Amino acid sequence: MTPPTLPVWWRLLLLTCALLPLATGCLAQTKPIVKLGLVAPLAGEGSEEGYRWVFAAKQAIAEWNRTPGRPVQVELVSQDESDGPVAARRLAADPDVVGVVGHWRPDVADDAHLAYVTERLTLLSLAHGGCEARDGPVLCVAPTREALTGAVTQFARGRAPQASIAVVAGPDLTDLTLAEGLQAGLLRAGLRVVRSEAALPYTSDFREMRPRLAAASPDLLVFAGSLQASLAFARDVPLAGAIRVLAPHRYTPSLEGAAPGFRLAPYGEPGGPAFTAFSTAFRERWGEPVSTEAAVVYDATRLLLRALERAPGRATDRRAEVANNLRTGGTFNGVVGVYTPGPRRVQPSVAPVVVALGR
């Protein structure tokens, strides 16, 4: 006897009932979206570096999202710093944004400060200056000139504690300020500075100081200046037997391959697996070594993600918890160095000094 056949509509209803729990379960497992903000120079001056920041932040977020067991899905929201404080207000107005990395210009970071404080939104600022004097959830991740001086001094003491040292400042006023700090730090450490020089303003020709530096015959040449000035100095002052230490006062791309006859010894901790993976991806995308500034953005994004990992599931608590976790999370091993939380700063304990060694 042939069993009765159910109508088509009845069979579809049974199939829908059978699949409904599975569909409901899938929907229930959808992760909530949490956002991190990035304020970068995306138009005009500095935009080339700004898009490297975007790449660095996205790399850190992609690595975090790929890890099994994450309670939330993280997305990046990028804003152009040229929009001024409006960029900060846009991020602060979005309740899903729990932390921000960025700012290139100290004046824009200062103008945007109120938006971060009012909405209790943590900013890890790359802009030099101002963080220590600010209240609220604004922390510096940019290395200070004091940290840069300390790192150069530590290198000089470890490399050649009895060496004679010459300190040379580049053509900018900032270069002169850093060079004076470097010289003072070296002298405080008991090291012997035998000569100090300063380039003429608005020049990239260092040949006129070559005879005086040759007469001083230093074992160690410490130069404070930009990447371009560092390369000009390396070209114009080829003193035989001297170790040249190039210490740009702002983040600069790696000098790898830029100065013939030099080998690089970056003064930081860039040898770990995280740096290897990031630097490989960066080179594949941009065709050049990772810039230190992009590496700091990568580290700062990972710091926020570590703080988010310990934040509660309730969206209303996340901003406060992320801010608290940054200050109480202990040291963090980044690709630039070891970051130590403080009241106003998550400071790399080893500044990203570019050290080029040449004979």
C-alpha cells in the first residue's frame, strides 16, 4: 500500500521548522562589532605616511580577529587629521568606538582633547608633547626626546664605554635641542665628549665641519637630525674608524640600503615573530622596510586590543574598562620596544633609535 503523500506546502513547513533552530543558533552566534579609531594625515602633507598607519592598524586588527574565541569582531574607523577636532568628535560620537590611535600634529591633538575627555574615549597619541600636561584618557605612545637620549647613551656606554664622542646637530632648531640633550646625557653617564658641532640653518652640506671632526678624531659620531640630514651627514663626513650613530628626532623609515657600506642595528626589540610577520607584510605592500612610525601605530593598536580583551561584554562599560586596562595591564612587548604604562604615557622603555654602524 502506498503511504499518503504530504502536500508540498506541508513538507516545506516541516523543513522550515527543522532548520529554524539552526538558523537561530547561527544568528545568536554573530559577534558584536566593536570599533577602534585612527586619526591620521590622509590628505596633503604626510598622507603617504598616513596610509601606512592605516595599513599597520588594519594588520593588527586582522591578526586579532583571526584568533579563535574572540568575543567581539573589531573594525577600524579612519579619520583624516586635516578635519581638525571634527575628526575626534565623529569618533567620540560613535558609541561602538572604544579607543583611538593617532594624531600627527600636536596642535590638532590639543584642539581635539576636549572631545576625548568629554566622551571618556581613550587616545593613544603619536603627537609629540602635551600629553603629560593633560587630564583624562589621553596617553602618549611617542618616545620622548629624553627616552631617545637615554637610548643613545645606553648604546654608547655598552658599545664603547671609554670612547671619545663627537655630537653633531642637524640644521633645524629641533635638531640642536636634541643634540644638546644628547651631549648632556652622555656627559652625565660619565662618557667623554670631545667635540660638538651644529650645521648651518637651512643647509644639507656638512663638508665644512669635516676638518674639525677629523682633528678631534672621535671613536663615536652621534648625529641628531632628520633622515635626509642623516644621509647627507653620512655622505659628507666619511671619517675612517668612527662608528656613526644616526638618531633622527622623529620617526623615520629604516636606513637599510640607504647609506652604502652601513649595516643597521635598530636600537629596540624588533626581532620577535610579531615584528617579522608585520615587517614582511609591510614590505610586500609598500616595497620598503617598515617605518618606525607605522610600527608604533601597530603597537598602539595591539595595546588597545589587549585592553579590549579584558573589557566586559556590556558596551556601556567598554570605554572605561579599556582606559583602566591600559593603565593596569602591565608591560607590553611591542615590535618597537617594551611599553610601560604610566599616568600620562604608555612609554616605550627603549626608544626607536636608528643606529647605523659604519667603518
